[in-house]
Amino acid sequence: MSGLRAEQLSKSFPTEAGTSLEVLLDASLSMQAGESVAVTGPSGCGKSTLLSLLGTLDRPTGGQYWLGDTQPFSLDEPALAAFRSRQIGFVFQDHHLLPQCSVLENVLVPLLADGAACAADVERAQQLLERVGLAERATHRPAQLSGGERQRTAIARALIREPQLILADEPTGNLDGSTAERVADLLLELQREQQAMMIVVTHSPDLAARMDRQCVLRDGRLQTDA
């Protein structure tokens, strides 16, 4: 089975009063290879929680989840970490680049779980940097880059392992209008080339409109094709 299927995912947290705070309620979503989905909604509605569950960074309190032929939450922690590293790529609003590493080294970071990068890995990283227009910046540190260049580095890092799923959390949120548009162009172009699935959490109506489908989260509930 290819694609993604989430059925009635929920997430709650215990409170000091002894009750449960329901952050996500029975969220269901299915996707096929090459498809993109935007998730919108007001701040605090559960968007980041949904992304954390789909990215296997947190475990749900209810529901089931398949990515390809795997139910990630049936795996133990070491196997889950390895699965996440190979199958899921992340693009964050604040890019989370390692300041002490070069651009090239940052792109190679997801491969470190398997040990040192080989020559083929370095070649692929260099090819991705060429695609995102940063070949001449490969030896620079993040502090020497503009915001748009840092985000393009983060895109290359997310795609280095050709993941099944790309999760982007406000990928253009810190960028000016023209830079945001260029970054969105690049992200969509590379996602479609690799036929990866992509879920973008965004407050930008323009970015959301460019995805194949739109969903909205309200009060912890996911409504599709809003």
C-alpha cells in the first residue's frame, strides 16, 4: 500500500485538575503519492499537534496511522526513529539549521543516523543545492545566509532521503512576499518531481490555495476540502 491514511487520530494531555485537555479530536486524512494538502485554522486549534503526530514526533492517544505499508506507532522507539529519518522530511518555519555546520553539512544531517555520508550522498546533496540555487553557498554557515536561503537549505535537507512524506510548518511564515513565493514555487516543484506527499500547515491563503486540497482545523476537529 502506498500513500497515507490517518483514522480518527486524537491527542489529549492531562491537566493539574485531573481532567484531560483534548487538543485533537478524531482527525482523519488520506493521501496518495504526489498529492499536496494544506491545513489551515486559527492559532491554537491543533495544527502543530496534527503535524507532530503525522511526523511521528509524538504519539496519539487514539486512532490509527499508516504511512505506506507501515503503522509507525507499532514500532519501538529505535525503529520508529529510523523510519522517521528515512520516510519523513521536515521543513520548519524557523528552519532549525545547525549554526556550526556549513550549508552542505546541514543538508546531510538526516543521513547521520546511518553513520557518515558516503560519496553518493554528498553528490546528491550537491545536486539538491544546485536545484535550490545554493551551489555557490555550500561552504557558508547559516548566519551568512538570507532568510530565503536558509529556508531553501531546509528544503534540500528535507528532500535528501527522498521521503514519502514532506511536512512543512509555516514554511513561508518568516519571509517577505516575493521570497515566500519563490520558496513555495521551489517546494512544490521538487515535491512533485519526487512524487512525495506533502502536508503544509499555513496561515497564508495564497500558499494554501496552491495545494491540491485544503483542510481546516477548528476546535481540534479536521474538516476536509474546506
